[in-house]
Amino acid sequence: MKLISGNGNLPLAQAIASYVELPLTQASVRRFADEEVFVEVHENVRGEDVFVIQSTSYPTNDNLMELLIMIDALKRASAKRITAVMPYFGYARQDRKSGSRTPISAKLVANLITVAGANRVLSVDLHAGQIQGFFDIPTDNLFAAPVMSADIQARFPIDNLMVVSPDVGGVVRARALAKRLNNAPLAIVDKRRERAGESEVMNIIGDVKGRFCVLIDDIVDSAGTLCNAASALKAAGAVDVVAYVTHGVLSGGAVARVDGSDLLELVITDTILATETIRNSARIRQLPIAPLLGEAIHRIAEETSVSSLFD
């Protein structure tokens, strides 16, 4: 087994390598003067089971091209099996036609990865579970819920806890977390989005008065939805509100928005490399996802069950 990483999230790749007790394979992933990506693997990978670790987060297209070119380099170097480990799968939100004459970019990206030569895909909390069906190769979708529930139980009082979904679409995810927290009650924030990128909280389904609320989501981008939801929950009588989100995209003024919001804390995993602004925020904390990914990689290499991780 060999591990190789692009520049998408090197600290995460190093943490995974440390967990599986293997060094990262020596490779150069660099740019030519005209910004073309060039990859050179400095170790023999013939007949090896290779895991390519690369989050396709910002800059999405650069990281995606790095991943595709690394897969191609490994395929041409006669690697036995190539697994694309994508802790964060970019373009996942474009998983359906949102209007006339619009693309399904998530499907296109899945095709690119398959054609490049990947034999398997491993990701964390895909935006929509159906994306697994976009691939014609085996795809493992890991859930961050065990990592989050362990952290919640260690830090917060369980007795008056309430899990809250920030929108109707996230109810299944929220229910899965609530189940892990001694079947905590569930509430839903019903929001109406007037324009793309803007969100408006309307009303809360469920009684949150006197409750410690845990908002759960898969992606936080502008953080508008979470901050508005936190304000609505506090207005409805919630004692405190924390948010647990798998992928901290946090683009634009998101960090400043979180710092000025009613959220006690925003907890994200390190699937996406944190910027300096995120690291310096007093209200944003990162949970390590490397042990979960490392264990999944180990099980795939050993040909044992990955789903039993979540039993």
C-alpha cells in the first residue's frame, strides 16, 4: 500500500499517513511557468495499491486537475489499484439540473475521475448520497457523525440537548446524529431562499425553548443559513446554539459573519485546509477527521468491511 498527496490538504494527508504508519510517497506536484500542472512520482508503484489523497476545495479546478493528473501518472506507472481519496468532493452541490440549460457538474467530475483511471473513490459526507451512483466504480461515503457525536458528548450536557436541521433537506443527517446522542429530540428550521447565496429564516418546526441546540449540516459556505438559524433559535428561547458542519468552505466574509453571530461555536472537520482567518477565529474549532479516513483506508487495503465503522 502507498499513500500519495496533492497540494489540496497536505496536513490532512500527513495525519492520515501517521495514523496508518506509512510515509507519504515521494512525488513532485508542481506548476510550469504557464500554470500547467506537472506530476512526477519518485518511487516505484508498479503493482501497488495506491491511495491518492486530495480534497477538491478552493482552488477547486487546480486541485481537481492535480488529482486527475496524479491518477494518470500512477496508471501509466502500472499501479495495481488506484483509490481517489477525496475528503471534500468539489462540485457536489451541482448534482441536478437547477434550471433549463444548466449542467450536472458532479456527474461530469465523476466521469473525469473514472476516465483518468481511478478504481475506487473514498469521500466524506457527500452533499447528496446519490452522487455515489454517478460513479461506475465502487464508492465509499464516510460519515462524520461518529466524530461529531463523540465531541458533543464530551463537551456539552446531553440531558437538554436538541439536534436541529437548518433546512428540510438535512433532516436525515440530523436524525442520524440525534440517534447517536441517546435519541435526542429533533427540530427543523424552515427557510425560504429568495436569491442564490442569500437565505432567510422563516420559522422553526419543534419546541426549542430552554434547549441546548446543536445545528448539523454538511457544508458551510457563506454561513448565512447557520447564522440566521442561530438567531431564530435564540429568539425562540434556545439556551445556546452550536453548529457542527463536516466541510468548512467558509468563503468570502463567512468567518466575520460567524464571529458576529449568535453561535456559541462553529465546529468543522479538517477535510478542507483551514485558512489563517479560520485558524485565528475564536468561535471556529476544527475536529480531526484523519483517524476516520485512516481506518477506512486501512480496511480497504485489507479488503475488510468499511460500513462496520458506523455500527
